[in-house]
Amino acid sequence: MIPELISASEARALALSHQIVYARGTAKRPIESTESVIQHLGYIQIDTISVVERAHHHVLWSRNRRYQHAHLDTLQKQGRIFEYWAHAASYLPMQDFRMYLPEMQRIRERESLWHKVDPRIKRHVLERIRNEGPLRSRDFADSTPGKRSMWQWKPAKSALETLFREGELMIVGREGFQKVFDLRERVLPDWVDTRFPSPEEQADFLIDRYLQANGLGNAAQMSYLRTAIRPHLENRLKEREEEGHLIRVRVGDNLYHAKPDIPENDDRLKRNYRVRLLSPFDNLVIQRNRILSLFGFDYQIECYMPEDKRKYGYFCLPVLWNNRLVARMDCKAERKSRTFLIRNLVTEAEFRVSERFLEALKSELNAFVRFNGCDRLQADLKPHLAMNSSASVILSAMLPG
């Protein structure tokens, strides 16, 4: 079958419409809108870095401006979402639970290659939770000065994490950012399907989830960090294409699969003149090679690099405008002083600043400052980092005085 040819701009617009980054408010209650975002995207990555709002809050706010931190805790306590490992620690729709059973089985069977834990410690941890109810890792701390035993905090913490990855325990919530664990049978709602999926079912799940959230993709993207399932996924892509349920599309030199109902002359595919400041862990940009090929945006997060190796900054946010990624902004929320700091800003070489862009960026930046609990915006530029003349123009327009 000859692949359907679409332009790079059409492919970007298709991806963005499926990523719902420009979604407007709905008549739903705010928490229902939050749940809808999680259902649509398939996962929300959890991250600990808090120089600006943590990734899971940031990603949800980017798509639901009525989002509140309490939504995740409420949805988790109501059994509508759960925490587990997708490509990374994530909030996931509870209806998808069975599709993670193969990963739980893999961890159980290969524990020695992942995180070997003394079986006695695991039994001890399970017994305490069974008898005492939900517990945190710090509930296992031994406060006896100088005393060392196998029941101390670090071994117990490893046991909790292993039992969680094996599916024996689930996370019922968080206190601060600390996980609270309970037995799976006390957490998992009765309505959840727990039949073990076949490789074909799991492959179909990954294909459908990916296309729902991204519009188009290839086998490598759909099986991102899940190499074991990739052969089954490639087979299912071929079979579903032959059945007429999927089509191949070509974007430049790249081949993708998509659903047959790619819209033509659809309002969703038009340019959008709103700005979005994205988390480095946003679903749109998490696969860096995909963003490079689709958007021409060469992006890496630099917080894990030594400071003298950084080119753009510790925690640069990709800047989305007019269906393109046009800049990156390094910033930090100083919450005690309620001051939001811009530490660096770099635009893409081909990007030309316009008044329309400046107005949209100012609106988005002011909203993001408030979302981060700040009410002042100022520059704290790092002279050793790259910056260009366009960025200087933007900063002059954004900053007071």
C-alpha cells in the first residue's frame, strides 16, 4: 500500500490536536476535566524536580487551567487512577490496570536482575501493612541509636518499592511527596478487569493509546522503552494495516502509522497563536528523537549535567507557538519570596519575534507565574549560558521596567 503523503506542518498540527495542549475549558467539573486529560493522554509522568511546579502538575495545568493539586489525590483515593511504571513512574487510568500485569510478572521473574530484596524483609513489610494498614517507608525507620538490623529503613524501602513493582502493593496516596502503600486487594476496585493480556492485546493497547494521544507514530515510538513487546507490536501494525484499520503516512523521509480518519481542512489542524510553556517531561516532548524529526527541535534536559557542561540551563521549558517549538526558557520559582526568575531564554535560529507572539507569551507567562505561587517576575540571567538577540528583545518586553 502506498503511504499517504502529508506535510510536516500537517503532521505537527495533527500531533498537537491529539495532545490537546490547546484544549479550551469544558462544561465539566474541574476534576472531571483532569480525569479526562489523563484518560486521553494515557499517562502523566511523575517527577520530583520542583524548580517550577512538578511535571505531573505542570502537564495537567497545561491542558486544564482549572486543575488543582488535590485532583490527583482525590482521583487516586476514588480508584479512578493508579500509580505505576509506564516508561517512567506515572499516573495511569485505572481501566488500563490489566495492561501492566505483564510488567509486574516480569519484575517478579527477574527480581534478581532488578532489585534483589531479602524475602524475609518482604514478608515482614507485607505483614505489617496487612496488620496496621497503609504505611510509608519512614514508618519502618528504626529510631534506636546505633542499632543496625535487617528491618531498618533502607532495606524496608527497597522491599516496598519491589513489592509495588511486582503488583503486591499499590500506592493509595501521598503525604507530601512520600508514597503511602497498601495491599493490592484493598486498593484495586472490584470492577477492574485483571485478566492477563496476550502479547497481541498489549500491542493493540499500546498502538491505540499512542495514536489517541499523538495522532501518528511508528513502532519504536509506540513501544518506547518497552523493547520486549516491539516484535508483537510490529506484527499488529502490519495486520491492522492489511485489515484497513490503520494507514501508513509519509512525512518527509519518515514513515508513520495513523488511523484512517485523518481530518482534512479541520479547524483542529489550523495554526494556533497561543503560547504554551511545556514541562521537560510533557507527553508532547518526552521522546526527544520524535520531536527532532517532527518539529526540528533539538532538545535535551540539562539538570543531570554538571553545571559547566550546560548550554541552555538547568531546567529549560520548551516554548510552543503557532504549532512550532520556537524557544526554550530556563526559569525557577522562588516560592518564599514569591518571585519567578527567568535565568535564560534562547529562541530557535529561524524564529522571528512578532508583536502577536510577545502578547501571547506575556499572557502565558503571567498565568504560569501565578500557577507557581509567585506574583513577581524578574531576570536572573546566567552570563555563561547561550542567549541570542531575539531573546533579549523578548525579555525586554516581558520584564517590568
